[in-house]
Amino acid sequence: MADLDRDAMRAVAERIQRLSDEHWWALDPSCRLMENDAWVGPTGTRFDAQVHADQRELRDSLAQAVHSANQKLAATRDAS
């Protein structure tokens, strides 16, 4: 039964990693456009700051999810 739990956790960790890889660059095009002054003025400046903050938050969340899944996977190995 422990093998099933370990296999299930491995599948979950792999899925989380794939989703992270797929979404890591999601805001990159918007950030690059803003870095090239796609939208200027006070509103553009606020949007630029917000989209970069959103990108950092997304990447932090993705990295945390991958790390957490890998820790739980390692714990299933230790428990067996």
C-alpha cells in the first residue's frame, strides 16, 4: 500500500512541476512590453509595477508549490 501512496505522490509532484513549467512565463510577454514602454504615463507606470509584482507573486507561488510537493514526496520515501 505504501508503494501506491508513493506512486500517487510522485504523479502529483510531476504534475505540479509540469503546471509550473507551463505557467512560469505566463506574464513575461506583458512584462517585456511594459519594459519597452508599451504604455506610458501614470497609469502605464502603475500597470507596469503591478504586472511585475504579479509575475513575482506567480513565480513565488509556483516555486513554493513545487518545493512543497517535492518535500512531501521525499517524506513518503522516508516513511517506507
